[in-house]
Amino acid sequence: MINIPKGTKDVLPGEVYRWHHVENVAREVAEAYAFREIRTPVFEHTELFSRGVGDTTDIVNKEMYTFLDKGNRSVTLRPEGTAGVARAFIGNGLSGGAMPFKAYYLISAFRYERPQAGRLREFHQFGAELYGAAGPYADAEIISLADRFLRNLGLKKVRLQINSIGCKSCRAEYNRALKEYFSPRLGEMCEDCNARFEKNPMRMIDCKNENCKKITEGAPRMLDYLCSDCAAHFDAVKSLLKEADIPFEINPSIVRGLDYYSRTVFEFASEAAGAQGTVLGGGRYDSLLEQMGEKPVPAVGFAAGIERLLMVMEAEQAQIKAPCGVDFYFAGMDGASRDRAFMLAEKLRGEGASCEVDLMDRSLKAQFKYADKIGARFVVVIGESELKEGAAEVKEMKTSSSARVKFDELAQYYEKRRNQDV
């Protein structure tokens, strides 16, 4: 027996409808904001992530699935979606098209980390990216999209937290203040924080080590170091969210875990699953393309882990309608009736009905048992007398009522019953 790799999960037919629900809501909401789907490769050149995501991040330093291909080129399974979309935006000349460029994605991604509830080594994301708009309206729109997506999933116990981490100019002064604060305390802090101290001290604020978290509580706040432009931008975002009736909290400790963020950053957090956790996060990343060696283009976006969302939805008891069973199960009593059942099922499938026929040579009693197990709404019984008459006995499983329906009128019967359900 070959076991499933650690940190991966099978999504079985009996539960995949929950995934379809989240994906359908994602598509509906994104397209209501005029975002269109983009699909990028599962693997990219490793340099894309080391330059785009940032070489001070845990993702690049510890978590990427990187290997040499047969051409001795270093490639990496994507650990997130934004860098791939940025590469597609550049490589396909989309910056020369109509702006803003709006795209969403539903992807699988890969990070080598310790598996835990809602966090796997192969996981899935819904994300949205908006390029070309530098103003606060773009920030407010992307947050509004995220908020509507979560509300349409039925989540009520998530709260929006926002912060600003400034731009290059105001962050330089802030980094100096952080170094001054952390320098005498480095001996008490973890190895990761010591490594980040020189390269990106702001990432120390995001450390999950309990002792480091206590030390960072007294660290300077970025909000106190914002330049006038960044402060005005953040004020405008807050004002737009208030006008849109989207409640939020200011959380100065949010810096997000990727190096490409600037100005607005945000997270939607939930305690519904038993412990506080982020279910969706994002922000502005105006310097991302510049980090990749291209002309800078303003951008803002977010991503949400689908596994984590499903876990929180279950904890909140958000309703997901289970799919209906099969519309028709065709029960044949002998070879001739099974032949006719097969052809009638084919015709009804062409009318949009879901149909099953007996593939196991079961007895009639066993076929009814199977039809009940798969949730068939109707069982169409065909035997010798039905073949002679050219009409089937159609039994509705829920009510046990039955009707005699001519073979060539089964499609009309299905349409009539379907309209009654609307």
C-alpha cells in the first residue's frame, strides 16, 4: 500500500461539493467586480520567487519545493499566486493594455511546512490582483471584494484588521528606529529575528516566537513614522471603508509575511475555529515589479486559503447546500430492458438530466437499494410488459408515488417536474 504524502489530502466525491461552493462564490463575487480569471503554471523559475516574494521570508528560506529539472534549471512549485500573476502581467505585455488590469485565480500551491489544521503542504488559494491604480479607491475595492466574498460564504465571525506599512522613504526611518529598539534585545530573540535584523527589521514584528512577540509589543509603530502621502492614503482608505459600511480595526502589528508589501495591508481574522487565525490577507505591493527588475506598476490584492475557509465555515455552521442525487435511475429486468434503459438514459442526459443505469447485473430489489443509496429521485422500471407497451413505470423515491410514462415522453416528464421544483 502506497500512502498519501504527508501534508496532502484527498478531496473525495462526497465532500467536493463544499469546494465547488467556495469556488463558485469566489467566481461570482470576483466577476461582479469585473475581475477575470487567470491561470498560471504550477512551477516557475526559482528566481521569480526569490526576487518577488523576498529572500528574507520564511517561504523562500525554508518552505519552497525547489529542484533541478532535466535541463539543470532550478524550478520551484509555486508557494503563492501573486508572483506568478506578476510574471504573466510582464511577460504577456499586459501593462500596455487597458488599465486597471484585474484578475483572480483559483490555484493549488505548495509549501514545505509542518502540517496542521487548515494548513497543508499542498493547499489551495483564491486570490485577486489589481494592477495600475495607485489611489486608495483600489485598496478599498479589493477589501470590499474580500469582505463580500466572506459574507457570501456565510461567515459572520470574521473581522477586518488593517494597517499601513508605508513606502520606501518613510520605512527607512522606521527601520532605523526598529534597529535602535531591537539592538540591545537581540540576545533574547530567535535566530530568524537575528537574521532579519540587518536585512528587513520590520519582518521581526511578524515573528511567531512567543518570547519575540512579547519583545515586539514595545517596538515603535509604523503608523507613527508614515510620511504625509502615506498617511493621507491610509486616511482615505479608512474613510472609504466607513462609507461602504465595512467595519475594521487598526492593528499596528500587521506587516504581512512577504517582502513585496507597501502601504495598506489587511487581514480578515476568525476565532470560530477555536483559535485566532487569518482566513484572508492582502495589501498593496507597488514595488513588486520593481523588485523583479521591471518598471514599477502600482498593485493591490489578496489571497485566501480554501482549506482554512472550509474549516472556519464548518465551525460557524455556514450552510452549504449538498448536491441533489441522481435524477433518474433506470432499472432493467433483463437484457432487452437494459438495452432500452441504456438508450433512454442517453437521451435524457442530452436534456440535462443526470441518469444512472445498472452496470452490475443486479436484481431489481438490489437496484432499488442502490438507487436509494445514491439518492436517486426517480427510478424508471423497464421490464417485458413495459417494452411491449412502450411506457416505463416511474417511481418517485421520496413519496413512493408512481406514474406510467411513455418512453418518448420521459423528457417532457423530466422538464415538467423540474419546472415544478423552481
